[in-house]
Amino acid sequence: MAAAVSQWQPQEEGFREICGLLEQQISPASDKSQIWQQLQHYSQFPDFNNYLAFILSRAQSKSVEVRQAAGLLLKNNLKNAYTAMPSANQEFIKSELLPCLGAGDRQIRSTAGTIISVLVQLGGVISWPELLNTLVKCLDSNDLNHMEGAMDALSKICEDIPQVLDSETPGSSERPINIFLPRLFQLFQSPHASLRKLSLGSVNQYIMLMPSVLYISMDKFLQGLFVLANDPNAEVRKLVCAAFVQLIEVRPAFLEPHLRNVIEYMLQVNKDPDDEVSLEACEFWSAYCEAQLPPDNIKEFLPRLIPVLLSNMAYDDDDESLAEAEEDGSLPDRDQDLKPRFHSSRLHGSEDAEDDDDDIVNIWNLRKCSAAALDIISNVFGDEILPTLMPYVQAKLSTSDDETWKEREAAVLALGAIAEGCINGLYPHLSQIVAFLIPLLDDKFPLIRSISCWTLSRFSKFIVEGINHPEGHKQFDMVLMGLLRRILDNNKRVQEAACSAFATLEEEAAEELAPRLDVILQHLMCAFGKYQRRNLRIVYDAIGTLADAVGGELNQPVHLDVLMPPLIAKWQQLSNADKDLFPLLECFTSIAQALGTGFSQFAQPVFQRCINIIQTQQLAKVDASAGIQYDKDFIVCSLDLLSGLTEGLGSGIESLVSNSNLRDLLLQCCMDDAPDIRQSAFALLGDLARVCPIHLHPRLSEFLDIAAKQLSTPKLKENASVANNACWAIGELAIKVRQEISPVVMSVISSLVPILQHAEGLNKSLIENSSITLGRLAWVCPELVSPHMEHFMQSWCLSLSMIRDDIEKEDAFRGLCAMVRANPSGALGSLPFMCKAIASWHEIMSEELRNEVCQVLVGYKQMLRNGAWEQCMSSLEPPVKEKLSKYQ
């Protein structure tokens, strides 16, 4: 092998041409596409990458920039070509890279380190024993260039593929990390900041993995951290903080003996002059609270911590939000201002999602981290923090001069941050707090106006609760009008905050908004005409939320005349490939559901456009020459709007469906490889099953097979939402097509039973829908399901007893009664569970079902003689027995 390596020599002409090309590539004036084509041409030659390695490591006569360009091109080529490359070339490239670790120029060393890390990702370290030996030699050499070069490469390997160094290597008794860790610890004491930084950063990569060598050297690691804690270099201090944060998250026991010292240190660096250090330190408080460690350890430090958090919540002078806040609302948005948006597919059943209550922009910084820490601390300690916090907040709020506006703004942010955790202690003062915040909506500083919107929205539950007494009613109207005024602010940041705050208030106020619909719609539609692209998305959201909140109240000509014309004009203006269509489709979905049959007059063009979009996108997916960029969100949003239409129009959608190819398109979507398309497709399948099952009929067996497959996938947990909607759709089809469901009944039952038996860790909605669908199948095909009932009665009855009263629960209990009639002995072993399920009803509204349940209980009472029934009853809790007495 060695002979083969030494044989390769570059041809002078090839060397010259490639260097010339690289020189052109880095010159700003060159034609990049022409150079790219020439480089592609050279890539055809099997030894092109050898030239690049040679230029990087040996072309001393060339500039560092050319050598570095060769290295970066080599790195990108190797990602695709390395594994198929002749082994002689592989060995040549490796042998050229190792000497670069000691190169005199830092850029050459760093480029070599990056390529070495890529090679380790591709081939591991086993096939490259010389690498580990070279790294150890360089680290032990005492030559700064060699030590830095080796440390640079090692740190990149630790960052990209740390597990490689913590695995057995043939021919060696030790894992590589066991050899490197003592050397990394030693470098903590190096006089060179670059080595201290790289060595600590490398060790930090192993805190999560915790190899045994780190576990047993933990004392040594902690001593090293304490030595580096006050390092003159800010990046080293930041890494010390990061280590403590990770340790408190994954191995808090190691820190417990030193906890007081660590907390003292974190308090000190939370005020570090370097922002990145204080940001990293600030993460510690949230991490500590989330690790559910005893709060008492931190409690005595709160009087010192809270003022630090509060002062860090003020805007920094160089915060980019300050510049943005001066932006005029009439300036058009640039494309880079538009944040990517994510549409979440429809889900049938209980929502497990949490609200994102985030402050308005997305860059994580010290201000937000401090506010998040205060939020979490307020949730852990509740009202106990108020005596410390409120004097500071009041002092900051009582200033009125222009110089201190940032302090006032931070105090308003603090009130919003503690709105949840300290609500009990704040409660007696809330009307004063709200009364204080309302005038701030008109403050001269835009960022005070925007934060006041957010903080008021955090108290929206209280504001809405007060509507029923005169003072509260007046306050609600003042907040409502204040937010509507801010929606028409000239500042984009304020517009955004006001729309988001208003959407939160809408959700809370719901039907209370009905009497105020005129003024709300006038403001929202005025904003619709005034806003630039980015904030238009938020107006759509506010309109959609309004429709969800007031429902049918919107269905009056006086409101529709204000609401619909601007939306329809926008709808006609946007092309089918314009992503600005997404939020509009979502907005129409809410409106269609709210208006119900009132949407009929707008339905035909909306329905047809959704069909066209789905068709176009399905074509674009398989045929790139169609000239349309495929984006699955177009399909998901269109399916969801069709669901909203179906839900709103009910059987009124039938004529639209019958004159379209929706059935075939929908079947294709149910088989799509993207989970969110399948999720929305099964939601629509279930909605259509409810109102016009006849149109699904010709392909019923295919729909059922593909829906059943979603429940038996090994990836059930990752795709729980798809399974959830498929399961619900099967149940909806079952009660419409009755016996025709029988071919899939057994395969579906055999998938549902394990879901119910291993419910822990699965989402609540999937469990509910599984138990309802199982009941619906038992109702329509009791003869198929009842022979197997003893296998699932206990877990099924348990989940039935968790479901709230509604029509779907009624269907499930019809199935229960049908099975018991068909196979009474099948439920005997689970009788107490069945009794608890029956007792979970608040009230059975259907008289017919009530009678069936009574017959079931009376039947068992007669069947169980000689005290067996009484014995069963005595095992039940008194409230359950009392509820059952209604049915006997």
C-alpha cells in the first residue's frame, strides 16, 4: 500500500490548470457558472481529488486562499465520492492531510481538520489507525501549531460524531476517548486560550453521552471547570456555563455537593460583561427548575437573582429589534423578512398541543432567556417571588422620562412573564394592573406599545371574566378598543403584537365578541388593506380566530359584506403557486366552518380551486418538467379547507363532490409518503363519510384497506396523528356503510387492541378514537367482534370511562351493549371495569341507549346468583355504585 501511495505524482500541466481555475474561482469578478462547469469537467478524472489534496498540503508557492479553496472543494467532493474511490487514492489523500495538522498557517490547519472530520464520518477511525496516533503525537508535542491543528481536528470529530471515539477499536484495548480525555483535561491549564477553549468544548460534547471514562473522572472534570470558571477568555467562560447547564439537565447528582458554589458562580456570570456568557449562564435557571430539583436550594438566592433577571430583560442598545422598531408600516416587506410558516394538519379529537405564547420575534437572546427564566421561576415559586419582584417593577414603572423607557418596557415584560405563575397573588390587584397597562397601548415608544399588547393578552382570562359586572365590562371594552387601535398602528412590530394579542383575547372571549362584531370587522378589514405581506398573515389568523370564536354569529349580510369582498379580491389576485395563499386557505377554513350553510354562495370556486391545487401539486411531484415547484403544504392546506367546507356545508357539499374527481385524488393523498398529507386526507375522508358516503362507495374497500394499514405500522408513535385520523375515519365509515365494513373488521380490531393495552406514552386522542372506533365496529358487526371480547374488555372499558359524554361515546356504548347481547359470558371477567365505564356517563341523553344499558345490567344481575352480583358491587367505590343505581 505504501508503495502505491508514494507512486502518485501530479502532472505539472494538470497542477497548473487546476490552480488557475481555483484562482479564478476566488476572484470576485469571475463568471462562477463557467468555472463551476470546468470544475465538473475535471471531476470526471479519477485523480482530480488527489490534485486537490496535493495543492492543499504542498503547494507552498500558491496563496493560502488557493490552497484553502482546494481543501474546501476536496471536502465537498469526498462527501459524494469517497466510498467509491480506489483505495490507493483514499490512502494518498489521508497521507497528505495528516502533515497539514502542523502547518504554519492556521487556515490550512483548520481546513485539514474539517476534511479529517468528514472522512471520519464516512469511514470511522478503525480504517485509519495513523490518524489517532498522529493526533496523540501532536497533542503531546509541545509545539503550538501541531497542538492547535490536532485539537482543531479532534474538536470537530467530537462535535460531529462523538460516538466514534467512544467505541471499541480492534487491536486496541482502549476506546479512543479513554486516551484523549486525560490529555483534554491537561489542556484546560494551557497558557493558550485557543487550546483551553477547544479542549473544554470537546469534553462538553460527551456530557450527554457520558462515557464511563468521563463518569469515573467527574471529580477531575469539575475541578477543571472551577479552575476555568474565571478564565480571562469569554468563550471559555461561556463553555464553563454550558457544561454546568448540561450537567444540571442530565446528571444533577454530580453537582449536588457543589451546588451552592455553582449557583453563586452562575449568579456572578449572569452579569458578565460579555452577552453570550451571561446568556449561557441565564439558561441555568430554567434548566434547574425543569430538572425538578428541590426548589429550596435556589430559594434563598431569589432576592439576588430576580433583580439580575429584571435588569437583563431591558433591551440592549445594540438589539436589532430597536432598529426594526423604527420601521414604517408602509414600507413593503423584503422576502427575507418573511419567516417560513408551518401549517399543522387537522387532528380529530383531543388536542395535546400547547399554545406557543412566545414573545414576538424569534431570535433567542439574553432578554428573552431572562424573561423565560422569570416565567419558570414564577411557576415554581408562585406568589413567594412577589415581595422581591414587585418593588423593582413598581419603581421602573413609575419613571416617565424618555431615557428610562427601556426600563419601563422591561417591567411590563416582567408582569407578562409572571402572569401565569403568580396569578393568585396578583389577582386582587389585576384591575389596577390592567388599568395601568391600557394607557401604555398609546405610549410614544413603539416597543412599549407592543409589549403592553402582549402583557394584556396574558391577562385575557381575567379581563373576559370581568365582563359580567359594570366596571369589568368597561375595562374589557377599553382593552378591546385599545388593541384594535394598535392593530391599525403605523409600526409593523406593534401591528404584529396587537394582532397576536387580539387573537388570544378572541379565543378567551368567544361569543362575547358577537355584539362588537361591527367594530372588530371594520378594524380588521382596514388592517387588511393597510398591512404589508408579513403582517397580512397575522390578520388572516385574527380573522380565522374571530370566525372560530363567534361561529354562526358571523353569518349575517351586514358582516359578510364587510368581511368577504376584500378576502375574495385577494383570493383572486394570488396564483396557485403563491405561498401567501396558505394563510388565506387557513382563514377560509375557519370562515367556512363558522358560516355553515351560509358559505354556500362562496363554495363552488373555493372547492374547485382546492381540487385544482391538489391536482397540480400531485403532477409537480412526479413530473419536474411541469414547471411548478412541488410543496406539500399546498396539498395539506387544500385538504383542510375541503374539510372545513364539508363540515360547514354538510350534505350541501354533495353536488360539488359528485361533479369532481375528489374521490380519486383523496385516495392518492391517503397513500402519500408525507405523513401530514395522509393526516389531512384521513380527516377529510372521515368528514366526507359523515355527509356523503355514497360518493366514496366505488372505492370503499381501497379506502378501508389503506386506513387500516395506518394502524398496524411499526412507526405508530411517530405517526400517531395519521393513525388517529385514519382510526376516526374508519369509525365514521362503519356507522354509514354498516355490514360492508366487515372485510376489514378483524384486521382493524387486531391493531386497536394493542393500542388500548399499551396506552401509556401514546397521545390521548388516539386512545379515545381507538376505543370509539372499536365500539362502532362492534355495533355494526357484533357477530365478528364479540367472540374476542375477553381479550380487550378491561383496557377498552378503562379508556371508555375517560371519554367525555357525546354522540361518539353513545355509539361506542351501543357497540358494548350489542357485544354483551351476542356473548354475555365474554364480559364476565371484566364486569367491574364495565360498571365503571357505565358510571362515567354524566347523563345518557339517548333514551334508547339508556334502556339498552339498563337491560345489560339487569341481565348480569339475573345471571350472577348466590351473592356473586353483590360481591361484584362491593368491589366498586361508593360514587360508582350510586351512579349505577340509576340504571337498575
